Amino acid sequence: MNKRTAFLLIALGVSSTALAQDEHDALRYSRLMFGGTARTQAIGGAAGSLGGDISATHINPAGLGFFKTSEVNITPGFYFKNNDMRFTSGTGSNSNPTMSDSKSNMMLGNVGVVFGIPNRNANSKFRNFAVSIDYARTADFNNRSYLGGKNTLTSFSDTWVEKLMPNGNPVPFNDANDVYAEGPSLGFRTYVIGYDPDNNGGVEKYYSVINPTAAGGILQSDDIRERGGINEFSVGFGGNYSEQLYFGLSLNFPRIDYERNRTFTETDPNENNVTNDFDQYQFNEVLNTDATGFNTKLGIIYAPMPALRIGASFHTPTWFSMHDTYSARVDSWMEELGNHFSSTEDLYDGFPIEYDYTLRTPWRAGGSVSYIFGTNADTKQQHGFITADVEYVDYSATKYKFNKGAPQDRDRAKAINRTIEDSYAGAMNIRVGGELKFNVLAVRAGFSYYGNPYNSDFSDIDASVKRVSGGLGYRNRGFFTDLTYVHTLNSKSAYNPYVLNDSPGLPAAPTAEHSLTGGNIVLTVGLKF
């Protein structure tokens, strides 16, 4: 067993806040808001029974059965996100301001090709088949947020004291100095954490030298930068039986690419404060998560008449093979002891902490209905549709499995899975949209609602997400292009910069309110052949 693995077996038994192996990360990788083509995004993502769009590969593969010709398309885009954060409780101050930050960049919604394959047997009721190959984004993690204010009650460093004093009992001095490389040992080596010796040459207790109860308190800031998403490579198959029953299957290989760079800073605002022996310290952590997964999607669409389509789909759970790389660094500027720094790599021969595990995200089931009006083949006639999807997903079914390591490893997985079961619940996602087509031009609009994943008995947070969308389309002689704007309405959630486990004498850790708004502009360009 190498040194880094030995550390993980200890750290997982006492902490999950540093590594991407807790209920918050499980939700991040389970909650999908599919991108896809501009046409699909314009109608709110409601593509469960409509068909005729490559996005059906990821929603209801039966929609591929509507392809009688082949096409290739690509969807670049631009996103922006605006974040407002403010301490709401647990700081002892009622005057903390709202802090704002934003993130914007280019994105790729999808790139893919569909091959329409007509059945040349005129006597067969199987009219045509289609095969798709598509690469699409199913979740986006790119963001930047900033939180700041005064705290007169607790310090982030109190979390390190908790880890060094499990159940009120101090860990050995050498462990405090070397083993807890995700944070506590770094704080100890930079004199943010001190200790009182006992009469036997050991440690009586550990304590933080940061005193938030001193005059003026301490200033805290939390700067978080996130990058990445979930991109899914898919191979889909769809068929058409007698122009009434459409069926499909897709094999999907999602890949997670996530990076979080976080800097938490505490500062003494009063240089003459003799009860706080520090000027400032910074805790920086960098987490990289890479994963590959697999899932299958199945679906059918039934058209009892040309104007009506009814669809049903089922998405199996996704099984991810996860790999985390984590490193941290503490820099301190102490008033009497000088400046110091220490990092994870200092303790592990220049390497970060690495760990492999598996994650199973929940299955999904959906139903959909579409009404098509203007089914006349003459494109100069008025055409259009309205469509609606309903999807159920049980976020409490997400499961971790730590398939390497000691019994502490498996116990930690069981504890996290119990927390997931208690924290989350089943949720309904609703997507509606419509289109009006005027010869070669089309106008579209949509709305999507992603239900609150939290268990109401566990939390009063309403983390539902609402989006409105609209767009234009042009189709003529085998060329098509679609332009869409999707706006995310103000979405509120709670954020805890750190958590204290009810240590005696300590008040609750601070809570902040996080408000997010944003939008995507996407453009699909394609050719039929």
C-alpha cells in the first residue's frame, strides 16, 4: 500500500468535504439539462415524441425512425452565467453585502450525423431505419462565484480542529503534522492550528489561532471557479413500422470532465488586534474529476393518426468509473511567526491525492405527446406542432461504491449513500414547446421545469430550475440553420462554505444564499444528403 492510498483510507473515515465523494457531487453528476440542437433547445427540450431531430438519440431514440434521409449538423454556442451570493446566517453580522461574479465562454451543443436507410422491400411494413452518431453536452459545470463578508462567530479553520479532535480526542502529533494532507495538516504546519502539550509529551488539544470573536471579527471570502461538463458520445438506432410505430435504442458513453479551483481567505481587519495573532491566511484547493460511463436509452413512439404522436422512453442508470485528483495549499501570514506555506505535494513526494471509485446515477422514465397540425405535404401551407414531455427521476437512488481499500472505505460509502437517500427524492421534469412554420421559416418557443431534487422532510430549499426559450429556423433545399436563446430564470439555492459537526461551544457554520441567472445562445447548421 503506497503512502497516498494509506492517506485516503484515513481521510475518508473522517472527512468528505475535500474530495468529490459526497452527496453534493452525486447530485451534480445526476442532474442533467440536455443541450443538443438549437431546434430542440428552442422548444424547451421537449423531444420525447416529436422525432426527426438528432437530439432524439439522447431523449427518445424512437424519434430517429422518422429520418428518411441523412443529415449532418453542428451546434456551437455561447453561454453566460451571473451569480449573486450573500451570507444569510451563521456569521453574527447582518450587514454583509451581496457579492456578484459571472462566467461566459463558447460551448459546443452537439455535432453528429444521421444516416436514413430506406427499406427497398416494398412488401415490408418496416418502412425505413436510421443510425445516428452524435456527441452532445448533457450537463454544463462552467461557473464562477464569489462570497464575502464579516464573521464574528466561527472560522473555516475550526473544521480542521474538528478533524484533528475526533470525538474530542486529539490525534497523535505526527498524524496532525503529516497525515491529513487535504487541509488540517497544512494548517498545522503553517501555524494556523496550534496545540497544547500534555504532561506525557503528547497533545492535550488542538485549537485554531484564528479568533473571530475578537473586536472587528474576521473577513472571509470564498472564490470558486468551476470548469467542465458531461459530454455524451452516442450511437443510436431507430426504425419505422408501418408509419405508426417507431422504436429506437441508443448506446451512450458519457464522459465527466470537472475541475474546481477554490480559494478561501480569512483576514484580520484590525492590524492592532492583539487577540488575533495573524494577518491573513489562504486555503486553496484544486479538484479534478475524470470519469467514463455507460447507459442505454430505449423508446417507442406511436402515431394513431398523422396528427398525433405518443412517446415513452426509459433511460437505464449510468455507471461511471470515477477518478479524482486533489491537491491543496495553505499560505499564512502570521504577526509574530512570519510567513509560511505547505501543500499536499509536500507531504506526498510531489504527488497529489488520487482515488478511484464508481458512481451509479439514477434511471429515468418519460412520457410525451405531440400534436402536429398542417400535415399537408405542401410546404407552403401552414405547419406547426405543440409538444410536451414529462420525465421522472429519483435522485435518492444515486449510489457510490468505493471498490478499493479497507473496511473504512466501504463504511464511508454506506454513510454517504444513506445521506443521499435522506437528502434527495424523486422529481418531475416538465418540458413544453411549439413551432409555427411559414414556408421555409419557422418560429419556436418553449419552457422547461426541472423539479426540486431535495427531500422536503430534509430541507426547505427549493432548487427547481425554470427556463424559457425561443428561436428561429430556416430550411431550404437540403440546408438548414436554427438560432435559439435559452434563458435560465432566477434560481435560488443555499450554500455552506464549510460545515461544523456540532462541536461543543461552537455556533452553527455560516449559510449563504446563491442566486443564479444566465442564458445560452446556440446556432445549429446542417445539411441533408
